Amino acid sequence: MTNVRIKLDTQTIQNLALFEKVTKASVKDCIEKDDEIIFIIDKKDFGKAIGRNGSNVKKMEQKLRKKVTLLKFDSNPEK
């Protein structure tokens, strides 16, 4: 097995911390592209990440001034 080292920049760490603070959901990763940020969310916390009527996504879009997209992470995709 190969050891893989992942390096996160300061902005990515700040985005992850802000998302977890606002949503109380566990974030696996985020990918930033131009005017969009994609957050990869643990399957069990996906509803919490979205919030009632998308309220958490809207809050994050206002704070980051970017479009926020959520993707669900499942460690066992065959289920």
C-alpha cells in the first residue's frame, strides 16, 4: 500500500472549518473552482449539511460569495 500525502492550503482549511461550523456536518473534502465550491459530505450528515429548505447551503453561498454544491460520500457505494 502506498502512502499518499495530501496538502491543503490555508483557504481550503478555512472553507472546511467554516462549513462544519455553520452546518455541524462532517466534511470529507472541498474543491474550489472559479465561482463554485464543491463540498464532499459524509452520507450520514448530508441532510444536516443541506439544512431545512436548503438554509445551510444558502448561508454558505452568502458567506463565501460563491455557488455551493454538495456531493454525498459513501464509503460503501455498493449498498
